[in-house]
Amino acid sequence: MSPKAKTKETPLVLVSKKAGVSTVTLNRPEKLNALSPDLIFALTPVLQQQADDDSVRCIIVTGAGRAFSAGGDVVKDIRPLRDMNPLEFTQYVDHAVGIYTVIRDMQKPVIAAINGYAVGAGLELALACDIRIAADDAKMGEFFVRMGITPETGIYFLPRMIGLGKARMMCFTGDAYSAQEAERMGLVEMVVPAKKLISEAEALAERFAKGPAAIGIIKKAINESLKMTAETSLHYVMRMQYHLVHTEDHKEAVAAWLEKRAPRFKGR
């Protein structure tokens, strides 16, 4: 992190900002960033703050220490579930769903920088992000079946990312996969040396942060189109296109092309 970077900390979540990029770090390294209730409750508002911050153009999510996240904390998160009544259970899991929803709904790219283990709920968090970059020593897996329960975001995202058969295999077995296997399956987009994980994630994030407002609209269009027919998607995208041709960024892109220079986008 550069000396000029502004840093705000909470006990369980660290946030640093520079060059239009916000890095959100799960900060429970002594437990491999296992998702305890306190961490779950802390993460959602932090992510929402980044979504609402106009100075932030791209977000990186990562974990402190040796893991991205080793999933739900068995003692504090998983074991208590069976003792909750229906209302308590619904209220509790709504907080977890809120994490995934904030990431998917914000019109900003979110990059998961996966260090060490991303298993169980940790993998679900990574799957909710738009892009996954893994350290070459990372391990990923859908460990829910080991606890006799079901994956969460994986049920939706995995078949779309890696196909039905591979998705079933991951979810039925609860096996761990190397970063290289994950890349071959299409589970992650990039594998980089562990020492370069954050620098590579920052380089990509800064590229996105310098891009036009169209990136956020493209993200929204892709997410919405997953629920549409091809024809409906085309009509939807054309409505988005009308909005984009009236942005300052589109005007700048045309001017830059005519003037034979690089565009200077403002995200507006």
C-alpha cells in the first residue's frame, strides 16, 4: 500500500482506498477468516459503504493472513443454526444473503483476490464477486456437504460457470481443488504467484477504475440477462445502450477517437 493510501479499520474488516480502488479485507486471520456472526454483520455495511461511495470505482475483496476465508465458523456460525426458531434462522441468514446481494447489485466491479483457502462460505463469497484471481497455492471447495448442508451462492453460480456435471461433482463430494484445477474448470479467471496476488488484483482493479461508466451497466446487464430469453435480453440491452450514449464517458470516447488520443473517463 502506498504511503498516500487512506485506511479505515474496524476490528473484523479492514478498508483501504487508493486510485479509485477500495480493498476490503476480512480480518480474522487467527481463525482463517472463518465467517462468525460478528464478521458477517460487519461485512455487509462495509460493502454497502463502498457501493455508495462515488470515489470508489472498483472493489477488491481478500483475506488477511493465510486464507481468503475457511468458510463458516463451526462453533459460532454453523452449530447454532439448528437451535434457532424459523424467525431467528431467517433473520440470521438474511445477513449472509445481504453480503452476496450487495456485491451482485452494486454497479461496480468486485474482484475476489483468493489467498490460501476459499472453502464453504468463503468460496460462496468469492463466487458472488465478478472476477476471481487466485494465488497459485490457493485451495477451493464446496465443503457444505461435509456438514450435511447445501451450498448457497454455488447452487446458482457454479452450473453457470463450470457446467452442471462439474458443479454437481464439487457440491456432492466436498473435495478441495487447487488453483490450477479451478482455472481449468473456469472457476477462477486468473492464477498468479502468491507474492503477486494483491499487486495483480490492484492492477486489474485500477484498469477497471479508469474505465467508463459502461462497466457498471455491463455488469448489471449480464446479471439481468441471466434471467431472460435471448430476445428479451437484446431489448433490455438496447435500452441500456440509449442511456450510455448520453453519458459524458461516451462523448469523451468519441472525441478521443477523433482526436487520436487516449480517452479520460470520469465514470459519468
